[in-house]
Amino acid sequence: MKVVIPAAGAGKRFSAEGVTTPKELLPLGGRPLIAHALAEAKRAGFDAAVVVVSPAKESLIQYLASAELPLPIETILQPQPLGIGDAVLRCWRGEPLGVLLPDDVVIETEHWAELLETHRRTGAAALCVRPVAPDTIGRFGIAECSGDRVTRLLEKPGQSETASNLAIFGRYVATETVIESMRKSSRPAGELELTYGFALAVQSPPGVRAVRFSGRIYDCGTPAEYAASQAVFQR
């Protein structure tokens, strides 16, 4: 199985702070964030990675072409920042795909073993979830679950809208049901989110399964979170 690593985002939060380097090349523990993502994919046992990049990120494209990388990669261009869902659609070749968002660096790989085994056992799409403080659920996509079966996905709900505090964490197995759901979904103009496909796939057999992630996360999604992760990162 291949893993998709979406890396075409505009990085507006970082550019607003005067950072011109693509976020994926920012260092953490002496290695670029994209190298951590590829290392995780290698540890998880993926055959190859497909990195979706913006044509404007020339230095990232050059890095992926010239660096010594832990597994074979292919780069696919996303001409405009059209969202993670669009990035995954561009990589679809009729076979299930892993999806790994590089903003969060993790050292563990048990979550991938569970995600892939859950998919193989059930045929369902799968995603990672993690518990968050109830007063922060409005910052995340939230999964409601019955056992490991996802019954509903909500995007940044209010506390009165759900009793769940299980936030979606950016590790997925996307199936044909997810892909077709994204193709059919009605959505606002602009970015296509992967969550749309998973939310609709919940309603179609074999559904969507959740795997709980409880490991250490080094969040690098914003300048403040990146700085905090740099301060505490342990190889």
C-alpha cells in the first residue's frame, strides 16, 4: 500500500510570521518535518509514498528529488491549494491509500499497525482519533463512535452538539467508498476536505472504523506549536 503525504498547503500562518521556507522543510531535531513523515511511513511498512506539492514550493520539490529518502516517492503537483481531499483524489489509482498529515510528528507506529489491520479485517475505511479536553472540541473534527465503529463525524462542533471528545488525528486509510463520497459530495466552493468523504462513508457499508492514538504528538501546525515542539522534541 502507498501513503499520501499532502504538502501543498500555502502555510499562511507561517508566512504571516515572515517564514519563507516551506513548512515541510522546517527542522525538528535536525531533520525537516517531511523527513519525519517519510520515516514514519517507512516504519509503518508502506511500499512507497506520494507527496502532493505546490509548484510554488520549489525548494521542497528539489529536496524530494535529491535527498536520500527512506522509501520510494512520487511527487504530484496540486496547482492550487484545493484541500487534502483534492490531494488524495489526485493520487487515487483504485487501491486503498494511507494518508499521513506531516504537521504532526510522531515517533510511534503502533497506530498504523492497528489502522491497517482494522482495514484488512473489516474492509472499512479507518482513521485515528485521540481524546481532547471537552472545552477544546470546537477546534477539531470530532468522531462519535460505538465501539470502534464511527457513527458520525462533526466539524468543529459546539459542546452542546456532541458528547464525544474524540478528535480526528491526521492518520487515515482511505478506501473507494471515501473517494466516491468525495466525488459526490456537495460542498462549498474552494478546498475539498478529506473529512467530507469519511463523513459520507460512515453511512455506507462497510463504514468507517476508529483507532485510538495515545502516543506523544509534536504539533508543528502553527508557529507557536512548532516552537513548543522544538523545545521538547526527543529523538
